[in-house]
Amino acid sequence: MTLSWSLECSSCGTTRSADGLPGVCDCGQPYLVRYACAPPPAAKSLLPERPWTMWRYREWLPLHDGEAPVTLGEGGTPLLAVVRVGERHGFADLWVKEEGANPTGSFKARGLAAAVTRATRAGARRFVVPTAGNAGVALAAYAARAGVAARVYAPASTPPTILRQIRSFDAELVLLDGHIGDCGKAARAYALESGALDVSTLREPYRIEGKKSLALELAEQLGWTLPHAIVYPTGGGTGLIGMWKGFDELVQAGWVRGSLPRMYSVQAAGCAPVVQAFRAGAPGCTPWPDPQTIASGLRVPSPLGDRLMLSVLRKSGGEALTVTDAQLAAAATELQTLEGIDASPEGGATLAGVLELKARGAVKPEERVVLFNTGAGWLYRG
């Protein structure tokens, strides 16, 4: 069973066919994939026969009948109980979704697998992406897997291990002084001059669908129930937006029981445009001047998905909060030494964030809470 789909602008509501190589709407805002119908609950019976990757949910993802995705086995990451960390800080039901176990070492594998699959099927042979690190590694790997070319623009301050990984997949790497926003401008200019497909965050509709698999997988791992709260490190926001889309679709299809989780966005104190906008009650973000943090994936000063992220946080009853670099680094070390989870700085931010939320009473000790470690810590060392 394969669903047909179309695209709907997340802002003005304009719809269009999914044919070709869609970018953003004419109004400048992202498209979202809309399916003609949802898989019936009976489709759950097909899952036990399938490999434990994100493509086990193919009825929920943009694949045609019989179509094979461009894949390295992404998804199927562990959901780990963190009992010692929970006991230390007074949590009864604390978990970590370990995305560092993905191919290329981060959750970016999910989105780029979906984006490269759809684009190559539509004829794309050259890709470009700006990156704070992990998206560049993922595009380089999936482009190599598909036999197509990739150019990656990255800040010169990107961790050197990540830069070596990008080069190892034979992508063309261009380093710039500045932040990911500067890299985004360069990537868009290159796309215009060369015809390369820009797979920047939310500038095509399928990275969100890949990230949506986080919600599908989490629901299945929890016996088709949902946690009370999710704490997520937020830069560009595709994971937050994609998960909320997935939860909503699961509820509409009758696949899950209970209430939707509260979504909490954690940002670094040195780059917190979403937190600033959330606290101000604003509909969108003001670009953050001079973004500074050791968590390179959180160094996103002006996310295109700002309106969508803020909407998710408000609809879910969650919020956005900041942690310092010292806090997130200490929390990452705690996950490593107490639980054996090789947490990235962004993953550390979620533990630091949930401690702040518990201290303020926003998260209760007895609630089921899922933290996301979005990438492997080794990528940031050496």
C-alpha cells in the first residue's frame, strides 16, 4: 500500500502537486507533505515482518509502490532508560532516544535519506547544503550512496572531525568565516548558478518527512503510547516540526492512545532566537546577532521554520528555554559517565534543560520524559 501525496504551504495554504523538485512556496515559506489518506490500524500487523529502520513505516512516508529508498539503514535507534541519571535527579521514568546510532552519527540521516530519495527519483544529480556539521556529513554520505554530487558549505569553526567526515565521502567542502546563515546564503547562490538542488532545512519538503519517523518509532517503542514530555535540542527545527506532524497523523489515524506530549525546545544561551520569540509571544524569530555556542547544531541564528516551531511549542503546552555551554557540557559528560551514552553537546543540552524544567515544576518527577541525543559525541572531538 502506498499513499499519494500533495504539498501544502505551511503559511498561506497554497497547494501544489508533488511533481518535480519542489522548493519553498512563492510566499517564501515551507511546504508540508499532505497524504490523501492515512494507513489503517490494521497496517500495524505488517511491521513485525520488516527491518528495524525508518522505512518500516513506508505507508507513512513518501514512497511509491515498490520503490526502494536511498538508504544506509537509518532509523531503528535505541530508546534507552537512563535509570542512574534519573535516580540522581529524581526522575522516575526518564529515557534517551539515542540518535547517535544512526548512519553518519546523527539524526540528520533520517531527513537526508528521505530528501535524497525523492530528489534523485525526480532527476536531481547535484545537491548543496549549508551545515553546522551533521547535515553536511549526512548529505555527503547519501549523495555517495545515490551516486550523485554534493557540495557542502560549513563554517570554518565546525568541529574538525565533522569536516573530515564530510571530505571522506568525497563531497566538495567549502569553508566560510561566519555562521550557518552565511553558509545558507552561499548555498542558495550556488544552487541558482549551478542548478544544484538546495536541501537546506525546510527549503524542500522531505527532510521533515524523514524526521517524522522519530515520532513513529518512538510511539512503537512505547507500545503505541506517547510520553508526557519531550525535550529536544533546537537549531533549524525539522525534528521538532516533523515529530509533531507525525504525532498528529498517528492520532488522526487512531494508531496511538492518550494525549500528545508537551514539546520543550532547548537552545544555547549564546544563540536562542526561538526562546526569545517564545517569551515575547512573537509569531516569528528575530535573527540572533553573533551566535556563539560549543553546540554547533544549535548555532542557527535565523531558522526558516521559526513560525512552525513556535506553533508546536504553544499548541503542545510546552515552552522554549536556554542552557549555558557549561551546563550542556557537564550534562553530556554525565550521560557518558553514568549511562555510557556518547552524548553530543546538543544531547547534553536536553538533560540540562529537563533539570531546569523539573526545578521550576514544569516537568513532574513521575512523568515519562524522553530526551533526544541528536548526535554522537565523538564527532565533536579530535
